[in-house]
Amino acid sequence: MTNISLKLAETVSGSGIKSVYGEPVVIDGTTIVPVAAVQFGFGAGGAGDEDAPGGAGGGGVAIPFGAYVSDELGVRFRPNLITLLAVGIPFVWVAGHAWARVIRALKK
């Protein structure tokens, strides 16, 4: 069981920065570098001897944030609008409810 855990850890540590920043792509003189938030999680279990049952598991998620674009205008970050909406809508909802509670508290 320990060997599986070590192999999983080596796989994740080997991915490093390449999993957050993608390989640069050049299209018509414009360089594009994709950017994502990446999270991995792994677990393992077992008992003292090799005949006992054990377990291992893992998972991961990558959320594309956008891309760095380099052209004749310079380097700039272009966000992924779908990701911004997915993060922004719940934030605005929570902020609105918090603001409503503050207003109710001030009215009393």
C-alpha cells in the first residue's frame, strides 16, 4: 500500500508548474499561455501486514482561469468569462444577503 501512495505523490509532484501554466501556443505571431487552478487529493489506508485489506484513492480538479496573451500590444491577462461568472454569481449572492442583514440590524 505504501508503494501506491509513493507513486501517486511522485506523479503529483512531477506535474508541478506545468499543470497550472499550459504549454505556450503561437498563432499568427501571438503567444498564448493558458492558466488554471489545479488541486489534487489522494488518500491511502491499510493495516500492518500485507494480507489485510486496504484502500487508496485520488482525485483532482482543474479550473481554467484564462490565458496570458503576448502580441504587438504587449502582455495581458485575458480571463475566462465563464469561470468569472461561476465564481462571481455566488459571491454577489452572499454579499447581497450580508448587506441585507447589516441594513436590518441598523434599522433596529
